[in-house]
Amino acid sequence: MYIIDRWIEIFSVIRKNKLRTFLTGFSVTWGIFMLIILLGSGHGLENGVHDQFESSATNTLWVWGGETSMAYKGFKPGRDIGFKNADYDEVKNRISGVEYLSGRMFVWGDNTVTYKGEFGDFEMRSVHPDYGIIEKLNLIGGRFINKFDIQENRKVACIGKAIKEILFKQEEAMGKYINIRGIPFKVVGVYEDDDGRQDNQRAVYLPVSTAQRALVGQDRISTLAVTVASNNVADSKRMETEIRENFAERHIFDVEDKNAMFIWNAVEEYKKFVDLFAAIRMFIWVIGIGTIVAGVVGVSNIMMISVKERTREIGIRKSLGATPRSIVNMIMQEAVLITGLAGYVGLVLGIGLLEVISPYIQSEFFRNPEADLGVAIGAVVVLVIAGMLAGYVPARKAAAIRPVEALKEE
């Protein structure tokens, strides 16, 4: 009964000061609401950037040739640096710490692919077997290019799900032959890209050796994709240096000539984004908690006013035997109720708004803004602590009131 009476009294005090309680609680509601919106937005931005990296392995070095910009050992600037099969072998055999390795060569020109009466113009990528792992291709039928396809120059192809639907409709594609520039290629696999985007499923993958002989007519590789076994930034930088020095010696260009060969270090770039979003999350928490603290200060001030107004009442309670602890509990309970209820409303409004607007604000670099369970639990903990802090000082002040002095109050 004592606990029930206390809650009845707390609600009675709140009802007597509705506007003041509402305005005080609103500051806490707004603080939690903004914290959830900021964290959800930051999460959406992080998801978008992660998706850009997750379409291929995040521990990859992408290497491609450029044009020399410096004179070196009698050679004038302006030479094109192109890669060949020997460069693939050099990386495979001489560079330490390689996990997966693939060359890639795009086949340009007329890339019309036909099957019976159906046709379409699709991107042609000639690769090594490891490329399917590096690009995270999900096979939904058959297999990807293998080492025997490379060794025997087999005329085989792995096609995207979108190509299968265009050319084969409901017909089974496995084992059938598609026509590329008058040459039949056997379909050995059908894939869909890891991120499920339609534009990433409109490429035909061929063995690089076959494409070089049958479609291009020369020993050429456009790009090398190398994954770092340790997924460590320091190891990726070491590997990057080894590759640059090796290629500079073999292709005869100055190792300091950055335009002769380009290396995009996904390991290093991904680490930068991870660190950036960690800093953004910290910044958001600081801003959000700062806003909540402002609301808590408001609650604390209101509780101080409440204690001042109830000085005579508190004095009567103490003269009738109320302990300082019971007075402290009463004041802190009221503060926790106001901050907790107001904060919960802000939490629900923030999560609700994110759920409502999420389907309408999806973009390439902004996906699924949401506040996860951990954030919600963290916000609840912050609310409880905030309520206790808001009521602590006024409660101590109330507990320190002397009954004799309180009874003299008008």
C-alpha cells in the first residue's frame, strides 16, 4: 500500500503541473529522438558504403597499368605499361602473402550473344578461377571457370542470372551453347552477384586464355586482382610495394612514377572508412548525449522548484517519522518517471520515423537507416541514468530539510 500511495502522490503532483511537466519532458523526448535519428542515419550511410565494398573482397589490391610520366634509363615518358600472362605468373610465384589472384581482361567491340532466336549485347569479362571468389559471385547453377578451362583453352562461359532470363527464358541453360562472335561457348554456370543488383548480373565470364586466343588475338591482361591473406593494412602496403618494385624492374619504369602503374588498396581504403564511421558514431553519441544532458538539467531544475514548493509538506512528513531515504526515493522516483516516460516516447518516435521513411530514402550510398537493438538498450540505460542524475541533487536537498524550519514556511 505504501508503494501504491507513493505513486498516487507522484501522479497527483504531475497533474497539478501539467504544462511544466510536459515542457520538461519534451526536452528529454527531443534529445532521445535526435539521438535515434542521428544514429539511424549514420547507420544508413555506413550500410551504403559497406555495400560498395562488399560487392568484392575488402582485402583486395587492384592493379592496372598506366602511362609513364618520367624519363627512365633512356626511355622517354609517355610509354604505355600493359600487363601480360607473365605478370600474372610473376605475382603468383614471387609475391608473398597472396591469398587469391586473378587477371581480368574486358573484351570490347561487338559483344552480341545469341541463343536460338534470342540475343543481347552483354559485357565480356575474361578471368582466372579465383575471380569468382574475389567478386563474391553466388553460383545458382553449375560452376565457375576452373584451372582446366584455362589450361585447355576451353570455350566455356559462366553467365549472369539476368542473361539467363533474357536468352533462355524458362529453359535450362546448363550445358547449352551460346554464340559469341560466331564461336559457340558452352554454358557451365549461372551466377548472381552477391549484392543482387541487376546490372551486376549482365556479364559473361570466360577463361582468360580462351578469350586471348579466340576473341582478342593477343597476350594481354587489363587488371590484376590480388587479395591479401592477412587482411592487414601493413601487409597490404608491403605487398603493394613489392608489386610496384617488381613491375618497375620488369617493365622498366621509375618506381616513383605513380602514373606508370596504379594500385588501389581496398584494405587501406576500407580501414579508413571503418575508422571514419567509428568517429562519426562517437560524434553522434556526444551530440545526442549532450542534448539529453540539457534535458536532464531541465528536469533537475524543475525538481528543485518542486522541492522548494513542497518544503512545508516534506517537513510535515519528516516530523511524522519519514526517513531521509524515503524522501530521496520519492523525489528520484518522480524524476526517473518523467525522464523515462519522455525518453521512451522519443525512442518510439525516432524508431518509428526511421521505419516509415526507410523505404523512400534508399540510394547507392545510403541503405536501411535503422537503430538496432543495441542502440535501443543503450538509450534505455541512458534514460535510467539520466533520471537518477536529474533527481539526485533535488532529492538530497529535500532530505536535508529540517522539519522545524520547513513548518515555518508559508
